[in-house]
Amino acid sequence: MNRKVLSFSLQLITKLDAVEVVGVAKLRKKICVLRESPTTLVIYNDGKPPVHQKEITLDKIEQPTEIVACNRTKFLYIGDRRSLSLWRFKLKSCDEAVSELEKWMEDIENLWTFSVDACGRVVLPRNRPTDCVCVYDCDAHLLRRIFLPESLSRPGHAVLRPNGSVVVSHSHMCGLSELNSSGAQVRRFPSSASSEMLSSRFLFRHFVVLGDGRILASDGARNGVVLLDRKLQRVEVIPLEDSGIADPERICYDAVKRHVIVVGIQSVEIFRLVEH
């Protein structure tokens, strides 16, 4: 693994009181924390420090797995493994209540993670009946289906890059690959040519694409945050032990404030991304 001086660091800003958290999203100036048992949306403002504003129970959603937000459409999306559905709704600006919950997409087996890009396109990994990544528009119309090569298996999380390619975790989330619109593999991490990388196990549970194309990922194997360059070649790892967070599951990035929000077991922590 590359042992050069790290090009970035994470400065802990604050920790949010949280239990049974399954995801977090940033919608404009609101931090939206999703809890289970019962399904509850906890809303904070993004002040210094963030202030708890409201808790909203979402009775129709029984087994939440993920929450994402689109600032362009102002929608929040939540995955529900029990109903095999994606739900969406908006926050009302007046009192932070929610608009009517809409069952936006149904019959999604093995629903775990998904993402939404800046244009509102939803990216959904599927592994039944075959391994693929589906991209939908704002009205849930299928735009394209990208089939994974036979060398890749079990897609985990997937994100669209601005150039239209898809970055997807695979092989039990131990690898990342970039695929073009026809499904051809453009690049992969770790590369098959690097025995050092192959011997270093990663666990990319969740990741985001930064504006410059780099990848910021939660790494369950090292209990840290990983930064990969645009070509998926250079990797840097920041351990999170000093912050107290354990087993990072989800990661969210606020490009305006350069804040990284990490969800771990019984904790949500907000960091500032600092470039060196």
C-alpha cells in the first residue's frame, strides 16, 4: 500500500446523539438522520454545532436501509427491505413536516444501498436475476441497465460519475470498478496486477464521488475512511479509532462545507475534509 504522506485529513467537528441509525443525508441546510425501530427521521440544522429540530415517525416504512437526498428536486429517498420499495417525500419548509410519502418504486429484491446524482437520477445495484446497475430518471423510468462483466459479482453500492460512467463496489464489497455505459470495465481497484493491493482486504460498504472525480469511501475492514484518486490507483486511509466511531456503515459528503458525515454503530460524526 502507498506509504506516502497523506494528502488529506479529517478534523472532527461534532458528534450527534444517535441510536439505531441506518443512514444520513444532507438536504440543503438540513442534516437528516434515519433511525429504525421505529423508523424515524431526525432533523438537525447545519449550524455550529448542529441543533436538533424535529423527529418525524415514518410508520409506512418498516425496515429502512438507506436514505439519500437530491438538492435539485428537493426529494428525500428511503429504501425499505420489508416492502421491497423505494419511498420518496419532501420536507415542508414551514414546520419541517413531510409531504405525503410516495411509494416511488416497488418489487426491489435485496434492497440495501442506492444513490442519487446531482440531476436526480437514481442509481440502483441489482443482483437478481443477474448482476447489474440500473439508472432511473426522476419519474422512475429506466434510463439504462449496465450489466456487470462475469469477472465482477455481487454489486454492493453504485454511484454515477459526471461523465456518465458508474463506479460500483463488488465481490462482497472488497473491490471497486468503473464501468462505461456499455458495461465495459474501465479501471478497477485493487488492480489484478498489484499483489500488494490484492493482499490488503478492503470493505467498501458505502462511498461518494467528489466533484473532482475522487472517491471517498467508508472502509469496514480498517475502520476508517478511504480516499482514492480518479483512476482508482492511489489509496489513502484515515483510521477513525481516535474519533471513537466503530464499524463505519454509511458516508455522506457536503461539498459546500466540505463536511464528511460518517455513520457507525450507535454514532454519527461530522468531520471537515482538509487537503494538505
